[in-house]
Amino acid sequence: MLKKLSFEDICSNCDPSLLEFETTDQLEPISDIIGQQRAIRAMEFGLKITKKGYNIFISGPTGTGKTTYARLAISKAAKEKSVPEDIVYVFNFAKPEKPIALFLRAGMGYDFSKDMERLVNEVKREIHRVFDDESFEVQRQEIVEKYQKKSAEIFEKLDEQAKAEGFIIQRSPQGFITVPLKEGKPMSQEEFDSLSDEERKEIEERGRGLQPKLDEALRRARLVDKEAREEILKLERKVALDAVNPLFEEVISKYAEFEGVVNYLKEVKDDMIKNLAALKQVTKDKSEEINDFAALFAQGIPKEDFLIRYKVNLFVDNRNTKGAPVIIETNPTYYNLFGKIEGKASFGTVVTDFTMIKSGAVHRARGGYLIIQAEDLFKDPFAWDTLKRTLKNGKARIENIGEQYRVIPTVSLKPQPIPVDVKVILIGPSLYYYLLNEYDEDFKKLFKVRVDFDVEMERTKENLKNYAAFICHICKNDGLLHFDKEAVAKVIDYSSRLAEDRTKLSTRFNDIVELLYEASTWAEIEGSDIVKKEHVIKAVEEKAYRSNRVEEKLLKMIEKGEIIVEVTGQKAGQVNGLSVLDVGDYTFGQPSRITATTYLGDAGVVNIEREVKLSGKIHEKAVLILSGFLGEKYAKDMPLALSASITFEQNYGGVEGDSATCAELIALLSSISGIPVRQDIAITGSLDQHGNVQPVGGVTHKIEGFYHACKIKGLTGTQGVVIPSKNIDNLMLKEEVLEAVREGKFHIYSAETIDDVIEIMTGMTAEEFHQKVKEALKNLAEKAKEFFDGE
């Protein structure tokens, strides 16, 4: 049934009297998310369930408050959980390339790192003190003298044996040598050379007989020297152990509950005693340094870096964490998520050690929550696969990307993997969720909870109250001027316009907050101490003005006639359709001239846009529906001997959608019958094969687009738009259009069937019009029969 809509039918502005306050300053602010009950329930469940695989994907359009809500809800849940352990990496004395991870209560990791620094410094002082002590030197000297005496006895006995054979033992740079005696004195070389051959030979024979005794004496002397060194080393270790034991016992008692820490401390003590020579060297002053650094380099560590092995790498520090950690990783690259092993330049190469192992967001979020924007995550080619592997295995490995792709394996650090229990929250568009769910098998297993955000909520009295409280929260939290109730009512109208439904409110809170900021600014510019209705209207208009350059240019082209749009009179085979253009941050409607031509033939309805590949699939479907309607309505008792073409004139960018189906059919039927149709009325609406008018999108913008075209070409008082009856609730028109309707300068009609559209466009009854069309088709069929019979 065709209906002309009155001002009351289309006016849906919020009545300020429904708001029970004068300004938002009188309200209690609300910071919780509103209008997202489905998402809230899903989020609450996802945060409570602790089973593996129940990570969360928050989906929905941009600006609906997904990230803000995630932070608030997760922070609230995190407060109820305990603080996770600190993690430190320490040197592995058995396998230096595999640093060991130790776990301590929150805050104790930092304490342990400082305790180790103090312990090492105290050990250095104690080592320096005890080895400079006089009592140590006395004991050492006693050992030296004891073994020097043993060594002297060995060589005294050797001297006696040598003298008995006529020789004396002398020390030379080449070692010990035997020198023959003559009259009790060592023989010179000249005296030896003056001897006869027989005498020299006899002396050499006796010397060779003495060599085994010399060798034996040297062997015994070396054993004595070795025993001396071992006893001195034993003394040094005992003295050092006695000195450092109390220091270690104090630290061990503090960390007695952590078995791994206790074992590590014992290994540190053993390593210090084992490398006592190197430790003594690093405790010396520069003035006391010696040139023999062999012991210091025994482990392949330079002198200045020797004590690094006793440092503690504080990998994850939770001493300031309250509850479970909530990590928001804004740049989720591979290294930012999973840590890395850094290096430093040294003598033309890059070196590293366990102190250069750096944690990633996954490690810091251990025992808590990790929030990531999906779009940012997928920019890194390695991050997503590694995240899935980490969640599946429950362990996070720290390894640089290059290690996985080296042609030749190289020795590098392989830190002990960290067991992780983290709930990951991905935030992204619904499209990402659908694609991952369809094509990534792991995604279904790992992200079992979907928190789906809607772009709208019901415009109920309760939600109006919540909306006002939300505005109050933004004003107080961000230092804006407060809004009076008429201004709040205008914000609510703007929200419904965003939702394109007068029974709904938009949940695109980013857009609402922008409006609040700008309205408050305009109020400040005008010197007002409160935001009023006119400031909100000004903000909306100025926001549109900043972005509507394209719309104004197109309207100017319509005014000049460069884009042909007729808004008066009647014409056969031509109808004003309506389309919506989106230029990024601005959407507007524009009239489009749809024309149809018909002629004898059997090609059916030809979509010109389709033939030149300017038509989308939905529009192609819509044109085929026209053929279905023609066949069902007119060809049950005769064939359609028809060729027809339909096009959007002056369209160079393509056509998509089915909202012009009604307009296309009217143009086609007008062309077939020759009956002219009104040009002062534009049509929007989808159509099924039975002639029922179906709702379309963007109806508000389409009406306003045709109104502006009529306005610049001159309002006649007869112009208007036909819309589907099911789109009435989607009308959120500007004040200017509403006033034009109120004053009778512009009209809006609603239609339920194509017959309703026919009546308003032709002034004829639908039955009479269909009869005319059928007669025209019958005439074409008869002419086709005559033509083909003639052939």
C-alpha cells in the first residue's frame, strides 16, 4: 500500500523532556561499556575459563570500544589473580651455551640479582683480605720451605753420587749438566779438549752412566714441586672456602625454599674455588697486576668479563605488578613478543652472553593476559606462527630469527625454554575472525571464545540514560564542558543517524567522543560555559563541511547541467534512481539517471554495465530478477519477444547493489509501454521476482541527496522520494529536509509492492498500467511471429 509519510511519521528526534536532568554535571558518570551485552557475557566467560585453548578473539567494527573494554575488563579480572613469579637467567657452569632459568616469588628476582652483586663484591674483598693476611703467608712459607728442603736433599744426594763418579752437577739455561772434575775442581773446556782421546772417551762413558741418576733426581724434584703446588693450592682453597662459606650460607638461607637457587649458589661457590687463580687476579689492584693471565683465560673469558658468569639476568621482574600482569603489546613484532639474544661488537665480530637475553611480551604476560591488535600481529611474517606454537606447546623459546635459517649451524646460546600460561586476547575486524576460522586449523583450537561487538543497540529509556551517563564520564574524564539536556538529545539523534535506525543507538563510541570534543570546543570558542544544542549542530555541520568537498562539486555539476538530472516533468524510459557514495570519512547520497530502451528481438534484458564490466555481482543478480518478474507477470500465455537495455547514465565508476531494482523496472516498463513517468520523484528499493519491495541501505543519505539536487535546481512542491515501507525506521533526516516535508515542499512515500510505485510514478492504476505493458509486449510478439514466419 502506497503511503505519503507525514512529518510525524519521519521525525524521530529525541525529546529532551525524556532526559531527567538539566546538565550532565548532575549525573553519575559511567565508564563501563554499554549496549554490548552479548560481548560482555562472552568476555566474562572467556576470562573465567582456564582450560587450554580458550584464548579470546574480540571482533567488531572499528570505533565500537573493543580495545577500551578489553583493557577495563581484563584489568578488573587481573586484580583477582595472584602475581606470577619472577624469572632470572643464570650462567650454566656445566653447559655455558645453555643458560638456566630460575623462578622466584614476585619481587625476589630483583633482590636475588642485587644479593648476587653484593655476594661477589664481598667474596672479592674476603679473597683479597685472607691472601694478604700474614698468617696465610706464614703457612704458605712453611709449605714452600718444607718442599724446598725435600728438593735440596734430592740434589744433595745427586751431588754426592756425581762427585763419587768424578763429576759435579751444574744448572744452565738448558737444564742440568754434568761437569767433570780435575783435582776437585770443575774442568774447563780447554782442559777437556787437551785430554787424549782415550781420556775424553772414558770421561764421557762415566758421564753417560750418571745420566739415569740425574733423570731420576729431576723426576723426583718435579714430583716434590707438584706436591708443593698441590698443597699450596689446597691451602689456598681451604683458606678461601673458610672465608666465603659464611657469605654463601647467609644467601643460601635466604633462598632456601628455592631448590634451583640453592643448587646454583653451590655451583657458584664451587666455580669460584675452582677458578681461584682467576678470581685472585681480578681482586688485585692495577698496581699489583701480573702479566700471567693464563688462568684468567682458562674459560675463554677476558679478565674484565670474568665475573659476568656470576651475574644474574633479571628476565621478568614482577616486583611492581599488582595481580596478574596485563601486557598490551602495541608493536607485536617477533622479537617484541618472544624476546631476543642481543650481541655487542668485539674485535670485528659480535659476541653475546646470557646477560644479553631479553624478554618478550609473552614472557612478561606469563600468568596473566596479553592483548594484541590482530592487524599489527599479521604484519610480521614470523609472529603469528610462533605465537600459535607457543600456545600449543606451553613453552616460549628465546631464539633469534636467523638461527632458524642458517645454512651452516653455528654455536650460539640456547636459553632454557620458559613454561608459559598466558591468555591471549586478539582484537580485530570480524573479517579476520572469519578468514582465520575458515583457513587456519590451529586458530579454532587456540581461540575458542569470540567476543563479538555490535555497531548498535536498542534506543530504550535505559540506554538513553546510560548514554547520558557516558557523556558525563567523557566530560569529567577528558575535561570537557558539560552538556545540557537539549545538547545530549542532539548527540543521541546523531548516534541514531550513525546507526541508520531511529530505534537504535550507535555503539561506535569513537565517533561519539569526537562529536563531544568538537561540540565542547565550539562552545569554548563562543565563550559558553556549557555545551548547548546549537554547539552540537555546529560540530556536526563543521565536521561534514571538512569532508564534503566531493559532494559539493557533484551538486555544482548537477546545477550546471554537466551531470544530467531532471527533477521536473515526465519522460518515458527514464527514472531517477538513488545511490550512496562513500569517500572514506564521509557518506552522501546522489541521484542517478537510469534509462531503458526496448526493441524487437529475443535478447531479453541486457545490463549495459555488465557488458562493459562495470557491474558488481549483486547488481547483475538484480537485473536477472527483473527478467524473472517480466516472465512471471507477462509471459504466462505468450513468449517475450523483447530485447531491452538498461544503464546508469554518466556512470564511470561501476554499479553494485540491488537497491535500484524498483527504479530499473519502472524505467523498463515505461520504455515497453511508452507511458512517461515522473522525473520529480526518485525511487530506491530492492525487488523480488513477485514484485514485493524490499528494504535497502543508506535510505537517509539517498533522500537527502535527491533533496539537495532538487533544491539547487528549484523546489516545486511536488518533488519527493519513494522508499520501501520497511525502511521507515531507518529515517534519521536532517532538520532542513524535515522542515521541507513539514512545509509540503518535499514528499516521502513508502511502498510495499511495485504496484504502489507504479501508481505514484504514472498516475495510473496498477491494473491499467500492467494492461498497457502486456498489450505492448503482445504487439512485439505478433510482430516477431510475422517476421519469423516471413523468413
